[in-house]
Amino acid sequence: MSTRLSLFNSPLLLGFEHFERALDRVNKASSDGYPPYNIEQLGADALRITLAVAGFTMADLSITVEDNQLVIRGKQTDDGQRVYLHRGIAARQFQRSFVLAEGIEVKGAWLDNGLLHIDLVRPPAEARVRSVPIRGPESDGSGGSPP
């Protein structure tokens, strides 16, 4: 039996189980390198993912965000009318997934010269500070036991 060591087992990290699940999804992702892609840093809070999808039309592609996961799917239909003497470019389908950090939003996507570009942004986070009142035994009427 193997024991799994996790970065998130620290008693100081509370409620980070969803990060561990996201890392598991990334590790289990397909190792298929198709389609190839780039990830560019456009600014402090902006990224661009570019996938090489030569031969795909806009109708062949779909982009969805599913539970903080960006999923790009491509499905080409085979044209039964054509007669090939040699076929080195096969109609192929793919699914490529990227796990998005909390707060990342898809700004837009466009197809240009066989490249699918997807822009992502992280809106600036507002600083959140909240005071938590400390109650004494007289303030809740229960004699000092927690609610």
C-alpha cells in the first residue's frame, strides 16, 4: 500500500481540497500532444492560449468552461465526396483541457490562419478585510459554550 503525500495536508491549509482535485485532473490529462499550443503572458493579469488547429473551421470547434476547466473540442467531419490518391491529413477530433484558477475569465476567442486564440483575464481582486466579533459567556446566554 502506498501512502500519498500531498502539499495540502498541512493543518494550516484549510479548504484547499479543490486545488488537490484540480492537480489530479491535470496529472490525469491526456498526454496526446495534439493539437500543439502556446501559452503567452500578455500582462500582469492576462494570458493567451493559442492552439494550432489547421484545417478546422469555426463550426468544427467549441470552447466551454466546465467547473473551472477550459475545454476546447474540435471535430472535423469527413467529406465523402472527395477521392484521395494520398491522404496524409486526416480528419481528426480532439479535446484539450486547461484548469483555470479561481477568478480567471475567458475574455474572448478567435480563429485566424489556422490558429485558435483564447484570451484569459483575471480581474483585479478587491482586498477583503472583515472583523470577527469575539463573544463572551454573557453575550449569548448559553453560559460560554460555543454555538
